[in-house]
Amino acid sequence: MDDAVFEYVQRHANPSHEPVSEQLAATTRERFGDLAGMNIGPDQGHFLEMLVAITGARLVVEVGTFTGMSALWMARALPDDGKLVCFDITDEYLPTAREAWEAAGVADRIEVVIGPAAELIDEVEFERPIDLAFVDADKPGYQAYLDLLLPLLSERGVIVVDNVLWSGAVVGDEAQDASTVALRAFNDGVAARDDVVAVMLPIGDGVTMIRHR
């Protein structure tokens, strides 16, 4: 959508807790420059927060945390006994994330696991089935993350995968970089499966919601 429509959408999202997320966005830009684009926007934040709330999720897993924006939105919607487990390849951005989580009063709901998620997801002993998973990490790893998370889902669990439109580069075959090629293959593969139900939504840079059939 164009900027005017996007701004209209933002203004009509009935904002909640905006000061902390806005400060985190500003801090991320100040400390990490152009990398700040890896954070989700408020539209996706509201979407994830609502998903956690309406599903009643008690265990949420995130693959790819960066400075903690998506974790911030999701953790705020968890019940008092809820837990968010975040996997990230590096702890470089973790202090910035923890500052925001503390400011929002959700730090006690979040556990961070540092290292390759494709190797560590199977090693973590989750206390219960996963109700919601959010994948926003290295694009060539998406298929592995999906394969690892699907068997761990609760009966009504959902996996949300980010950046599936990749600024439109997945349409056509002009772009041949590793991330775009991997996303095309991932999108095609999900659409062809008969063991899951999936829907792609034009939220942010595109998200696909996936659940067991």
C-alpha cells in the first residue's frame, strides 16, 4: 500500500502501549542505523498482539528477535502464567531488547536462547505445546524452522512467518539472491502441502499463517 493508506491504517489501529514500542524503534535506529528495518512495524505489532490475545496463547516461540520489538508486542498479550521463548543467533542486540521489555513490564515472561535455532529448538524442553510461533529470521532457514515447529504445535496452534512477500521480489524470477530464492521455494512449498492450512496476508512485508489441517 502507498504511504497515505499505510498512515491511515496506523491511525485507526486503536493504539495501546505505544510509547515503549516507539521508544524502542527510535533507540534501534540510533544504535543500529539501517538495521532498524529488521524490526516489525506497528501494524504487525498490533496483529501479533491480537493473535496472542484471541488464541489465549500461553506458550509463544519466536525465531529471530533482534532488538525485541515483536517479542514486546506478543509478551504484552500473554496471560500472567504465559511464556515467550525467543531464539536468536546473537546476543548483540539483547541489551536493547531487555531495556524495552523491562520498561513494558514483560521481561519476566521472556526467555532468550542464543545460538542456531535449527539446532536448539529440539533441545529445549518446552513445558507445553506451542500455541503461537513467529518466524522472522534468516530466510534460507525458514523451511527448517517450519519443519521443527509444526510437530510442537498445540491442537489449535499457529505459525506466523514474516517477510513472505519480500517487497514483491518473490513475484517473478528476476531477483536471484539467496534470500529471495529461498522465500519463493518456501512459499511454493507451503502452498503445495496437504497436511497444513495456510493463508498469506499482505500485512507488513507479508505474513503467512500456518496450522495443522
